[in-house]
Amino acid sequence: MGKDLEIAGYTVLPLQLPPAESKRVKPATHYLYLRPHEPRIPDADTPRSLFVVNVPIDTTELHLRHLFGTQLAAGRVERVDFEDVPTKKKGGMATAHSMTTNVSRSKKRKRVTADDLQNQLDDVALPSTWDGELQKSGAHAVVVFVDKPSMEASLKAAKKAGRKKEGEIVWGQGIEDRLPQLGLQRYLNHEQARYPPRAELLRTVNDFMTVFEAVAEARRKEQALRTQEPDEDGFITVTSGPKLTSVAHEDEARELIEKQKQKSKGLEDFYRFQSREKRKERQNELLKKFDEDKKKLQEMKRRKGKIRPE
Amino acid sequence: MLTHKAKRRKLSPSPQIAQKAEQSNESKLNNYSKIARNEPSSMDGLARRKNIDRSAELALASGVYKSNLFKLQLDELLTESRPNYGKHVSKLQDILHKLKEVIEQIPERPPKPAIEAEKEIRNTHGIVVPYPEPLPGKDTKYTVSYNKPTNVNVVGSFVLRTGVRASEPYTVDLAVTMPNTVFQEKDYVNHRFFHKRAYYIACLASGIKEAGDINFDIKFAQQDGDSLRPLILLNPTDSTKSGSQSVRYQIRIFTAIEDKLFPIGRTLPMKNNVRQGSPDQSESCAPTPFYNAALRSEATVAPFHKLLYSTAQMCDSFRDACILGRIWLRQRGFGSSFQQGGFGGFEWTILMALLFEGGGFNGKPILLKSYSSYQLFKATIQFLAGKNLLNPLLLFASDIPSPTGTPTLYDGKRGLNILYKMSPWSYSLLRYEADIALRMLNESRDDNFDKVFIYKVNEPMLRFDRLITLPVSESGTILRTIRNHNVIYEVLKKALGDRAELIFLFSNGAEPWSVGKKFSHKSTSATIQIGLNLHPENAMRVVDHGPFAEQKDEAAAFRSFWGEKAELRRFRDGTIRESLVWSDQLPSPSIVYQLLVYILHRHFNYAEDEISYIGDEFDEKLRNSEDGIPLYSSPAFQLVTDAFNSLERSFQSLEEVPLTVRQLALASPLGRYSALRVQSSGLIRDPVDIVLQFESSSRWPDDLVAIQMTKVAFLIKIGDSLVSSGAASSCKVGLENESSRTLNNAFLDISHTSGVIFRMRIHHDREQLLLERQLKEKETSLRAKQEAAYNLSAYKRLFIQSPRLTQAIRTLCTRFPSLSPTIRLVKHWFACHLFTGYVNEEVIELVVAKVFTQPYPWDTPSSVMVGFLRTLHFLARWDWQQDPLIVDLGGELNQDTLEAIHTRFSGWRRIDPAMNTVALFVASDIDPDGVTWTQHEMPPKVVAARMSMLAKGAVKLVQANGLALDVSDLFQTSLAPYDFIVKLRTEHLHDRSTSLLKYKNLNGLDSQGQTANLKVVGPFVRDLQACFGPNVLFFHGDENCDMLAGVWNPQTAKPKSWSLKLTYSSSPSTGGPTKKDDEVTINRDAIFNEISRLGSGLVDSIEVFGTK
């Protein structure tokens, strides 16, 4: 193919995947789609970033550094942001965050120190048990280069490489021993890493608890401070103790209803009209049920056909 | 409400009430045409009945019937089952009239000796007289003859309108009353009557054959499988009319005699009428109850018809009740012939008619004419279940002696035991079925309509625990057949004793045969089938205790019964008894099999290869594919339980942990006797999950992440303390759910001193509260809410439902001994069909538990075979899109819970109509949520559909093959539906992973090859699923399975225009200029490459089927 491989504005870069050990697996070509990064809200890094779509599942930062830095020899990569898949990890942080907002009601007046501590807390995590994360098939990533020229040169080089015969570049060639291992070893390593050393676990937990307490302490102080600080109009909001949560309110309401029920017990049939009404109600109830059952039968007949012994 | 009904009855009297059954001496043909004329008016009444006031209908519905829906279904069933009499009558009237004319014009034949007469009729008409055996010899002195019949009547269900529409042709009965002139006084002895009757039948056949204008295929058949009484079977041959639209029917012509021809006293059950020596010998010979009753029933044709007719006139709902009874019997395989149990629709009808007159306490009637059809049906079932007719019940008679061991319901007016065709075994089966039916009808929770009337219950493989087929040299006469069956039954009953709860013998009756041929009994009934229902515990007893040595007579009898198998033994308590010892050591077959083969050989000289036997194969399957653990009481499970109890004790004395332990609970299939594989090389192979809960304390942090961290700290502490107290040899904390900080993050693997490894997680109930609060909070983001919902469901599953389910299944396993092996066999089935990754074990356990706790229309399964097959049967029938599965685990499933479950189910279907997250809905009394084990595509819709399909296929296979079934066929899965197969390298994986692990010097916890294999393949499949998510489905079995099967999502097959939303590896379309530029196709080769690189060392090869 002589002309530029391009699709929907993306440059197509064919890559030869390394041969697999298994039998009956054909050699395969993988296709990367590249384009200058154009997010909806650009930031300082945007001009020197490249948007890469359809990365192989085993892609690591090292892979991409090697691809652009050595294999295409066009530019140095500063960092790689992988696709923001809604992973549990991100969600978890969000949860942790929202939890803390429960503790301090107003976010606006949070002291900087509490947030700092919170971030610090988020960084304390239990040791990872995997050698490397995998990407979802067809995922994308943002490659941030050291400067804009490197990015442009890389795109150019990719275009050039695409124009050549396919399969020139082999994915991850030359850095095999620096990549996290796949296959059996990956799982064996994981099996081992699931049981981190006791000391490491203890250290993580202690670190976490220390920071956690610091956060709690900072928030308490903020809270105390807020009760004394006059707002813009010069008023001080007076609060008295912890408020009842909505759950407690519900419980209370339920109890009240229960109590009232208890009170009126035994008085249902006091007047004649009551028992008459009740009878009527019951009859209506029966009628309603009868209709429902009729509908049910119709439905059943519609689904299973006629009612007939097998 | 009854008063209401009575009033209605007065207002609209039955239109046929005026008719009286006085036409007994005139031809019933007129009678039946009269009814035909009445048709419109009765239809009128029906219409009127439909239009009655709704509240009356309501009252009717709520009181007299089981429930509204039940009543509505019942009405529907009745309407569907009533044959279209108008159509039948219009079609048959002419034919029947013609037949009658033909019969009345048959010329008389003078008396001749039997053999001579036979020769004559064979030569002139080509008809072989169907003389029953013993055939009349040369020396027979009596003569046979033909005279014009006194009467030709249509009788039976056609006239009475008690028949049921069915797939087989509708039968019209024509009774020809033979004139008294044909017979002599003493004809009731030694088959003389039956020979004369056979000749009479042959003459009728010849007459019909000669009459040219009737298009019938004439055959002889046996009346109710009774070789004494052949009859004529007419099938219409006119192919032009018998299209799919026309009414299919057959006409049976049989004989009757007048009531007074032979005195009743001669045919009482205890009389003897078949004499070996001279006919005048004393009556001391053995009684011939069947012969007598067969003779007597000839005389009862008209009286019974009269009785039924008047009953039908008296009680409106009688006919409907007959239909219900017929359906119920037919679904259970009961029929009028001896081979089918001897209790069919006719007997049911007679029984009901008699119960209107008596049968109850002090001879009071059991049925009242004001009963509804349902009440009639239920009361009759109740009578069958409750009254033991082995103690003879005499109606309108007293002091009639009857034989012991067979059921007797003697109708004194007609002089017949109406149950004469029933054998002890068929009677016990009938009572057993009636008992189940009664329990179903009495259950207030479910209406069980389908199970009483709709389900086909007589599939032997689903009904009996063990099935045996024996070849029998058929004697050709019913009397001898009965005797043979009886002998086999008696021997089996004695030999099996309390090992068997039910023994049922059944065989096929004779097929109709051509009138020009002799009845050949070689082709018929060449086998007899025996179904056994076993007592699950007694069946496996190794030693049978016989009589004590001192009881000389009994001991001798025991010895003569058992032969050399009987041994005199001294037992531990000092007694010396006759005994039998069976082998329970592998590889010897099951004890029941050993016993059957031995006893059948000893008493009937059957060689082992003549006996075909099915039932044990399922247990063997389990034993071969697993560790040979048949029962929940096996030592391996006991080891787990003991270790757990000891661990629980050590927890109570745990001192260094700041909180007190509230509860330690098992939460693992290993702890509830339902794990498919338990041991490998003598050790419990998998960690046993347990859940620890502390007394509540305010010292826990109020933050989900911090709680997880605190748990880690606790686990380390507990581990240290367990090791130092000596309860555990080593402990280590492991991590899980790495991707989330709020899911349970850590567990403690405790290697208990007994060798069992426990995996403990800490249950902290504050988590639930915090998560629920998060869900309610308004300012939480949507994603955080989803996360919280996911965490909450995971929390409930792990900490609440899993221990609860474990407790419930444990209890059930001890209650039903076959539950544990059945669950495990079903799990094996699921694994064989590569469902392991998609169906939670717990779902399987719940499905099987349902088959055991709600077994209707059968009784609780007492063997692995029926348990397994009924589970498949259930899966095949389960319409999971429309119906939730509701399991009664603890017996506390009440109406309110049911309603709540139904509400939740319809709620799920409303919010997720495409069933993207919940396909199966499995609730129980301990888990009304119903999605605990099936949410988040466990299994996805496609896989659930495949499950149903495979179950249907299996049931079909079982029904088609019957006893010839090769059990392993059920466990072989077809790979054809998959797109590609990833073969795994398991053989040297075991060694390699083991050596690697050893090399890495892990502490010996998981140095088991197979376990390591599981631990490697499991995460590999999870990685694949995470990477290729919705576009490929990966199926795999358990660790013994050496492949993954993959299916592409069909949506990926077509080229798509390029977009960021494609979630698979793609390549630009290379289709040329016709294609649009921006199209891409799925890059399958690259995906295969990725799979095999991700699994390098694991994947042996990838085989791609087809080129889609």
C-alpha cells in the first residue's frame, strides 16, 4: 500500500505481534490508530500529547516508550495515561472521598491541610498482587511526549512506517526481558504476591491508620473552628450535638405508627358499619383477586398454549 | 357458600334429570341417540351456568375449590379434555347402527365340538378362533354354537360421556349380550365358558368380515390384557376420511352375559373353578379369584352401565370428576389391564359410583351429590390413600371371604371385586401416588395444579431409583402370568426387605393380532420390568441379620431362601444369628445389585447377563469422576466438620484479640457437603471459607477503607495468636479484590493442625450500614452509587447469604441422604458442559435442593439417579424468563414471603427487561432477594438459554433410550456450537507448576499440582474475560477440563464504521473500493495471538471452527 493508511482522521500504524508459543496460532498484525490529542478541555500537556487507540492488551508504558523512542526513533515519551476505564480503583477513591465529605459538611471551608492529608491517605494502599495491569481489548491511551516536536515527529514516523510494508515493527521487540511476564509465570507470581510479607502489611496498616487519625483530627479541628467563626454577615451558626440521621427518623416514624396500631387494636368491629365495610372490602378484595387470577390464566394460556395433560 | 350453591341448583335443574335409566332391556343404541338429541339443551344449561352472577361464581371459587386460579385452570382443563361428542355422535351413529344390523343378521350355528367348529370357521371364513389356553382338546365333550345375541348395546365412556380427549384414537365400546341358549349350567368351570365365548367372538368377527360394506380393519385383541377374554377391535380403514381433521376412533366389540346365567355364589373370590382332576371334585382346591372375576365381569356389563348412568344423572359433576380421575391415572401410567396396574378409567368411574352409596364409616357414603367435581376427585383420592383395601371392604354384602395380600373392594350387588385385576404391587403404587396427590392438594402454599394433572409422571427413569428388566418365557395365559409375576414379586420383596420401599412390576400387554392368525405369545411380553424405590440408608446396609440360631424353623427357612449366602455368625453383642454379608468394597457393584443378581439366580436361574439393570451408573459416575465419596457422612467431610469445631473452640479461648468473638460460621461448599471434589492425595484440597463476626464495638472506624485496614490488622493479630496457642500450624494473610479499596480486601489462611486449611474473613455489620447510607445520600455521584450497590451485594453474598446457605444445605443433607451426592453429580454435569465460570455453585445447590424439598409430583428422591434426572427435568421445564425459582430451604416459606419474592422478581424484570444483569432469579425463604447468586450475568442470558437447551436434550435422551441409556452420554458436551477451542496444556502443567512452586520455596500450603492448576487457570480465564469482555464468551469446566471454548459475540462479525466505542481489537477493512473507507473489522488473529501470549505456557493450541 503506497498511500497513507488513515481512517477517520487517525493514522494507522501496523505492528507485528510477537510470535506465540502455542500451536496453530497464525502470525498476526495489530493496528494502532494515532492522532494528536484533542480533548474537550485541553490542558498544558495537550499540545505534546498523542491519542493512541486500540492498544494491545499487554501494553505497558515501557512498550510505548520503546515504540516511539527506539523503534520509530522519533521522540521521547514523558508519560502514558491509560484509558480511564471505570475501574474499581477509581471508584474506590471516589467512595473514600465522599465518605470524608460526610464528616465535614461544607467542602468550601476545608482547610488545605485536611485535603492534603486525604490525598496522602489515598496513596497508602495494600501491596499490589499483579506484575502488570492488562488493558481491555480495543482500549486507548494518551501518550505525553517531552515536547511538541517529538510528538509531531512521532506521528510522521508512524505515517511513514505505515506506508512501508506491513509488519516492520515488532511489538515489544528488544525489551522482552524488561516487560512484566505473561503466561504461566504471571499467574504463579500473582499466587505468591497474594500473600505479602507480614511486616509489609503491618507497615501499610500502621501508615494508613496514622494518616487516617491525622485526617480525622484535622477535620475535627476544622469543625470546631467553624462553630466559632462568624460568616459573611457576621453570624455564628449555633449547632447542638450530632443531628439525627434520616435512618433514625424513619425508625422513629415507624415506631409511632406501630404504637397507634396497638392502640386501636380490638376496636375494629365496634360499630356495625365497620364490620359491614370490612365485609365489603373483603369481597372486593376477593373480586380483585379473582380478576387477577383470570388475567394470570390468560397470560398462562398465551405462553404455554392450551391447558392439556402432557 | 354451600347454601348459595344449593339455591342455584334448585333454580336451574339439570336438563337431564327427568331421564331415567329404564331402558335396560331395550337396546341402548336408542338410549344413546336420545342423549344425542339432548345435546343442545345441555349446551344451553352450560351457557346459563356461565352467565350466573359473578359473586356466586366467586363464592364458588373461593370455597369449594382449592383456589381461584386452581379452579380456573381446572375449568379450562375440563373444557379442553371433553371430547367433542356432537362430532363423534354424528359420525358414528350410522356406523354403529349398521354394525348392529350386521350383528343381528349373523346366521345361527348349530352346536359342534370345539375343534370341529374351529376347523369349519377357519376353512369357510379364514378366521382362527381365539381360544384361550389351555386350548380345547380332542376329548372335549362340550359343544360350541352361535345364536342371535339378546342385545347389542353401546356402553362405556362414550355413552356416559366420561371419556377424555387423548392423542390415541377414541374407543367406543359395543357390548353384545350372548343368549343363554349357548351355555350350559356348568360352563363356569375349566375355561368352558371362555372357549364358548371365544367361538362366539369368532362368529361375530366372521359376520362383520363378510358384510362387505363396512370399511374396517378387523383384529382380535385382549380385553384389558386378559387372555381369557379376546375381543374384536375395529379400526376404520377408509383413508379418504381419516385425515387430520376427522375424528379418530376405534370400536371394541366384546361380549356380555345375562346377570342370572351363572349364580353369583359360584364366582366368589375364594371359589375354585379350574380343576385339575375331574370336574366334580370337592372345592378344596386353591381358589381362582382372577378367573372367577373375569367370568363374573361378563355378567356385570349391563348392571355397571346402569349404575354409572344413574349416578351421572344424579350428580352433575360426576362426569367431570371422572375426566379428572382418568387424567390423573393416565398421567401416572395406570390402565385397566393387569399389566398396567389393573386400575384404569373404568375402575375409577365404578369406584366413584360406589362411593356415592357407601364405603365410609358405618357404611355411610363418602361422596355426596352436591359435591363439585374437584371435591369428588379429592374425596376419591383421599379414599384411595386412606383406606387400606388389603383388608377387604365389602359393600352391600357380608361374610364374603377373599384372598389375602390383594386389594378387595367387593360390590355385593354386582358380585364383583372391582379391584380384581390389581396386584399387591400395583395397589401399593396406586396408594403411594394417591398419597402424594393428596399431599399436593392439601398444600396451601402452592396450587400444584400442573403437578396433579399436567405433568407426565410415569417416565420410569424419573420415577424409580433402580430399574431392572428380566426376560420372561411368556406363558400366554393371564393366569400363569399373574402367578409368575407374583412369585418374582414375593421373592424380591422378601429378599430386599426394608431396603426397598416400593417394588413395582410392569410389562407390556399383548398387541392386537389379525383374525386370520393364531395368537402368538412369543412376540409379546418378552420382558418384565421392575422398578424399585430404595430406602437410601437401608439400601446400603452391609450385613443383614436373620433369625437367631435357636429359632430352628425360621433359621431353616432363612437358609433355604438364601442358600449358601446365609452364614451363621456370632455378633458383638454375643448373639448368634443367621446373617448375610455383602461386599461394599470397590470395585464390587452396589449391594442392591449383588443381592438382586444373587437372588434372581438362586430362585429363577437368571444369569447375570440376562438381567439389565440401571441406576447405579450415576453413583459410579460420581465415584469415578470424583474422589469416591458417595455420602455426606464420608470421612472427608467429617474431617472438615471436626476441624471446624476444634477451631471454633480455640477461638473461644483466644486471648490476645481485643474483641470477643460472637460467631464463627462455615461458608463453603466443603462445609455443606456439596463440594464436587474434596480431597487430593489425602488432604482437603481447597481452603474452607469461614466467616468470623465480633461482638459489636464502637472502636471500629466509621470509614469503609479504614475498616478494611483494621481487618488486616485483626487478621494478623488473630493469626499470630492462633499459631502461638497451637491451634494452627501456620497462618498467613492474603489479599483479594485488589481493584477496590472498599470491598473485602484481606483474608487469613489458617492451616489447622488437622491439615484442613481455613480461609477466614471478618464480617463487620457496620459496613452494610455505611454502604446503605451511601446509597441513600443525595450528593453521592452515580458511579459511586453503583460501586456502593455492587459492594453491598458482594457484602451480603459473602457475609450473610453464604453462611446461611451453608447452614441450610447442611441441615438438608443430613435430612436427605441422597441430596449431597446429587448436588455433586449435578455440579459435575455443569462442569462437563463448561458452565463453571458462569453458574455459581450455589445456584446449582439451590436447584437441587428444590427438587428435594418440593419434589411434587413425585416423592422426595431417594437415589442419585432420580435426583439427578429430576433436576435436569426441572431445568428443562423451567421458563426462567417468566418464572422465578423459589426454593423452600427451611420450611418457612409462607404466602407473604412468596408474594414478596414475586414482587421483587417482577421488579427486576421491569428495570432490566432485556435481562442484561439478571437472567435467572433464584430466591429462597432465607434469601428473598433472589439475585444474590445470579446478579451480574451469572449466568448471562445466552448461557442460561444454553443450559435450558442442554437439559432439554438430556431429558429427551433419557426418555428415548430408557434403560438402554448410556449414562456417560449425558456428560459429553458437543463442541460444535463454539467458534474456537483453546486447548490447555494440563499434563505437564501439573508437574511444572508444582516444581516451580517448590523452587520458589513457598510454604507447603499449595504445593498440590491440581490446586495450582486451578489457581492458574482460574485467574487466566478471569483475565481473558476482563480483556475481551462482551465480545467473546469463554466457557470452561473445572480443573479436570483441559480446554476453553469461545464464542464470538455475533455483533462483532460485521465490519463497523470506525469509532472510539469499539471494544475490540480491529483492523482496517481491506475489502477494496466497494467498502466504505472508515470501516474496520475485528482482528481475530491478533486476538488469538494475545490470548496465546497471555497464556503462554498454558495454552497448547487454538483451534478455530468454521470461517464466519
